[in-house]
Amino acid sequence: MKSKGSSLSVGADDAVNIGPREQMKRRVMGIVFLIVGAGLAFLMIAYDAPRLPRAAVFFPLWMAGLGLFQAREKT
């Protein structure tokens, strides 16, 4: 049975849990990791690295995505 006062829906403004300073930190982290990942991918392709070591590009690109998406969504 559901009580009148309880609601599980959360609005977009209610879900913000980082301030502008932390958003900037995460955005900068995302941009730095994006540059590192792109540079690493370029070098590995340029030097014809084997496929398995190329998987190392995943980590910096993953961190870039996390940082940029967290900054955008303010979480």
C-alpha cells in the first residue's frame, strides 16, 4: 500500500550533487583523458601496434567519457 506523502520520482534539479567547481574538475579531467586516449590511439596505429596492446586505449577513453558525462549531468 502506498502512502500519500511518499514519491520515488526525482526531478532533474533534485539530482544535482556537485557544484560548479567539481563540474569544472570533471570536465577538465574528461578533456585531458580524451586527449591522452586519442594521442595513444594515434601512436599505436602509427607504429602498427598489435591489437591486444591497442586495448589500452579503452581506459583513458572510458575515463574521458565518465568525466564529461558526469560534468554534463552534474552527478
